[in-house]
Amino acid sequence: MILAEARVRAQRGYVLLDEKGPDDWKERIDPLTLDMNNTYNCILGQVYADFWRGTETLEMTHDETVHYGFNAQSFGAEYALLKLAWLELLGYATDGSEKNKEAALCALTETSQWITGPMRK
């Protein structure tokens, strides 16, 4: 998966949460703890307290969670790319605050490590 695809999938999820999610769903996302490979710290985990509770509330299948950018088809860089796409959509990758810069840098580092391997000293 490339970043452009991750952005499209996350955009679908963003629209879905705007339509069917709680009114304050965006405020529930902590960019520093966002981890798309963790059922408690992923987008649905932070909005609904657990990925599985979110999928049940939204009545989503596994394929739908992938389609809407809440889940990856495979492990690895896909989770990091989805994280970066979500951070961009939520404004954390473009906002100038230190917290948001840290979150965006973390997402970029994760993506780089999945693609190229761990950074060497």
C-alpha cells in the first residue's frame, strides 16, 4: 500500500465517523498514543474504548474496517501509513504545535522503519 491509498481509506473512515460516530470523536484522538496496530490506541479504540466495540457499534465487517482505513490488510508499513494518513486528516501532521510535530515525526519514523528497517546509529 502507498500513502495515497492510505489517505483515501482514512478519508472514508473520517466521513463515516462524522456521520455515525459520537459528536466529539475527533477530540477523543490522542495523536501521541495513536497506534493503528493496537486495539485500544487505534482510531476506533480511542473513539469507542476498543477496536472491537467500535466495529460492533458501527456494524462493520473485517473487510469494511480495511475499506474505511481502520485496519490493515497485512502487518507492517500499512499500519504506519494509515497512522500518518489519519494524523494528516485530523490536522496533527500540519498543525505547528510541538505535540503535533512530535506525533507526525513519530508516524514518519514508524513508516520509515517498516520500509527500510530499524534506523542504525
